[in-house]
Amino acid sequence: MKKYTFIQYRILALVLMMGMAFQACEDNNAVSFNDQPVVEGYLYADNPVELKISRKSPFADDLNLDPADLDKLDIRIKAGNQSYSLIPQGDGIYRMGNNGLQIKVGENYQLEFEFQGKTVSAETKVLAKPEDFTQDARSIKIPQISFPPSGSLNFPDPVKFSWNNPDLTYYLLVVENTETDPDPIFDLGMFGGGDLPSRLFRVEPTQNNSFEINSRQFQYYGQHRVILYHINPEYALLYQDSGDNSQNLKSPPTNVKNGLGIFTAISSDTLYLNVTQ
């Protein structure tokens, strides 16, 4: 499950940002606080079920909400005619017990629970693992870039990653350096300092069947893990930048009825690319 850390962190950040923006918009219009749950639920075939429930943060200083309430919910996941209860673990985290639920590709799953007198619900489908995920190079050579630069530099052609996508469904590429202490491609010398570049970058969700990664997108030498996620439309919509217009502030994208956040299924495949000097 470790390889999904980034994708979950990215969505959590977006959910919190949109929830705060939504509440700020409400405050500007003198609307009373609407206590809503924020769902972070991800299903993976043949993996245990775990989700987290938090709540939209109030901006009012005099409004206190008991966090313990989030551990007293009757969270259920429905599969076909069966309904399965999740067990609270504390801090709003719920996990599936040993009750026989197995997440399978192609199946639909529904989330449901009561919150502040309303039924919160969402539905998703477990997608198949990406098919025929390939790359046209397993290693590329990138010259180290110093500052100030001296002379001309030769960069390799982009690396093309391809997969089958006859149904024009959504895919997301994430590239992560896996070295313990990688050497940077950009040597800033005396001009260095500050935060180091991220070891990870991603490509916005696409409905295409290929994508070319330019060598200038890499920040470090060494082995890179290239993960192709097969994602549902609700994930693609939430992943997109929220923008700054009033429509986006008033309508944060979510597939959770009577709540915020996301309940979705994700599958993936992984390739590796080595970057040398």
C-alpha cells in the first residue's frame, strides 16, 4: 500500500483546500456553518479496505466540534446484496474486519453512513489494472546542469510510455526517484540553498493511451519508479486544479452525497527508468 501514499496525500490536500474555500465563501455570505464529513476512501483490488472520515473545519472561533464523534459512525460498504461494517480505529480511521469482503475488479461498491441526521453515500467501481504498459527506453543519459551554465548541452529524446485505452478512460502518471540519497541534476553551486526539489512529479489525468516525459522534468539521477494509475472520473475531476472563480469555490467537486471528499477505486502498474549522467 505504500506506493499509494502520494496519490492519497494529493487528494487530501485538495479536499482540505476546497473545504476551506467553500467555508470562506459561506462566511462571506453570512451563512451558518454546515457540518459536513470529508471522506477519503480508496479501494484497491485484493487489498484491505481502509478509509478516513474528517470534517470541514469551521472558521468561527466559538464553534467547537467533538472529534470523538467521528469514531462513533456506523460506516458500511455494500457489495451486491451484502452489507459490511467497518471498524473504527481512532482519529476517524475505519478498517474492514475479518468479515469476508474481498475487493474485486469490475465490481461496484457503495459507501453509506448517517451524519448529523443525513445519509452520506457514494459509489465507485473497481477498474482493471492498466494493460500493456510499456516504455521505449529503460535508461536515459542527462548531462549535469551547472549554474551559471557553460557550453552547449545535449539532452535525450523524451521517453514515451504507452498503454491500452480503447474505452478512453482516465489514467495518471506519477514518477518518483527511489534512491536513498540521489545526486541532483541541477548543480547550483554557491547559488544553492533553500528547499530541495521534489523527488516526485506527476502528469495530469489523461484519456490518451500514451505520454512522453521530457528529460527536463527529472531533478535527480538514479532509479525512478513510473506508476500508471487507472482512475475513475470522480478522481480525475477532484484532481484537477480547483481554479479561483466563484463557481469553483461554491461547488467543490465530490462524488459524496451530503459530504465532501472522495470514495473511489484505483489500480496501477509500475515500470522503472534509470537516469544517468
